Amino acid sequence: MVNGLDQKIVKLLAPISGTALTSSELDTVQSGVKTDYAIIYYMFGVIGAGNITAGNFKLQHSDVSGSGFVDIPVLGNGTGGTFGVVTTTTDDGKIFAINVDTRKTRRYLKVTCTATAATLGCAFAVLDRMKEAPFTAATRGVTGTELVI
Amino acid sequence: MIYSLDQKILGITPPAAIINNASFTTAEVDSVQNGVKYEWASIYVYLGATDVAVTSCKIQESDVSGSGFIDITGANGPASLSPTATDDNKFFVFHIDMRKRKRYLDLVLTIGSGATGGFVTAFAILSRSKEVPSTPTLRGANGGEVLVT
């Protein structure tokens, strides 16, 4: 089994420079098939002055598209999938991962992320453990083109 | 099995300021991580806003780090993709069977001359290793990782 061909990549935030770095919604149901697992990656370039402060980089979910998003509670603290401070001094060029067992979350996921000053960043998700594996470039999320070597 | 926890992500070109008529700085992909060979590499080129085509988007390989890179050639010539000026926000992907390739890969990425150029990020996801990564750092989440289960 080739893992990369059994997964789907989803654009959440195309590479940009800005302070509003919130992702688009991630629908865990693709082509009518629920995915059991998702990893959401945030890649940063240069982080603007003032950092991404605590509470401004977290995961939310909702049963419906477009509204009703709430923080995802985690047993024990109830604060959800949140990162601490992402600093301009130590976190330039780093990758942050949010691993989500989507069997235990609502259908739609979203990451809210707001930087204090213009920051270079992008985000995407890798959907995993679908009951039906994607079998074309398009169903694997390749919106451009794909080459298998 | 959660495949995405058995993979490693590597930044190749972190989100950077918009580039016009120039080559992107790309980090080599070493298919051996901590002495363990990964059998599969998926290299993603992730476009943001762009007003010009990518003039070169190809993969090279070498047995040594830093030198000796030559184009990977497939049945139809060099392994290359051709994002156009209208491919904003799309993914372009190379899926590579590393059992048949040299240890090091390098993405050659050059964007043409436009009005402002384009935002482009690139990263690799390595999978199918004999020993799976067991920590966030080994999985490539060098900024941080949260688990929502």
C-alpha cells in the first residue's frame, strides 16, 4: 500500500502574507465517504512582530457548514486543540500539526489563526482512513496535476 | 493504522514573500531519516496567488548531498509539471517510489516574469519506512503537534 495514494490533500489556506490566517472549512465527508482521521498542517515562513498569541491558533468544529463552530473540547482541560504562542523569534519556517480523530468530532473542522502582524503562512489537510480510497488525482485532492514516478 | 502518523513531513520551500522571475530556494529531501529509508515520497508544490506560469518545476536526484543532481527521467522525458498563470491555489504533486531512486531529491522551481509573480510553497511527505516516526519531531512537526482524540 502506498500511503500517499490512499489519502486526500485539501487546501485550507493557500500561501499568503497577512494577519488573517484562518483556514477554510475542512469537510470530513468527501464524495459521500467519511474519513476517520485528519492531519491539519500549518506551515509558516517569517512570523510577524508580536507573534501569534495564545488562544489565536486553535481548532474548531461544527455540524453544519458556515456556522456554529465551537472549540473542540479535550478531556481534562476543555480548551481544545490549541497551540501556545507561536513566536517570531523561534518559529519561523516551522510546521505545526493538528492530528484529529474525526470519528469523535463534528463533520466540519476549521482552524482559527490570527497573527498580530503580517505573517507568511499556508495550511492544508491530509485526510486518512477512508472506507473508500481515492483512485484518481482529483479524488486525491490534486487540483493541479500529478505525476507518479 | 493511522497512516498519517506513520509519515514525516518536510518543508522544502516555506511560505515566502511573493517571487517574480526567479528561482525559489528549495531544501533537499533526504529519503533517509535517522538512518531509516523511506520508500515513498510525495512532493507537493502548493501555489497561492500567481499571475505568471512556473517555468521550471522538476525533480532531480543525487547519491550525495549538495552536488551531482540530475533530472529524474520517466517514460515521457524529465519528471516535470507545468503550473500556469491561472493555477492559483492549486496543488501539483510528484509521487515517487524511492526504492528506485537515489537518496537525495531536489525540487527545481522557477517562476516566470509577471506583474507581481506568485506565492509558492513546497513540502514533502515521506512514507513507508521500516521504522515509523514516534514523536512530533520525527514526524516533522518541528513547531508543535496536538492530538485531538
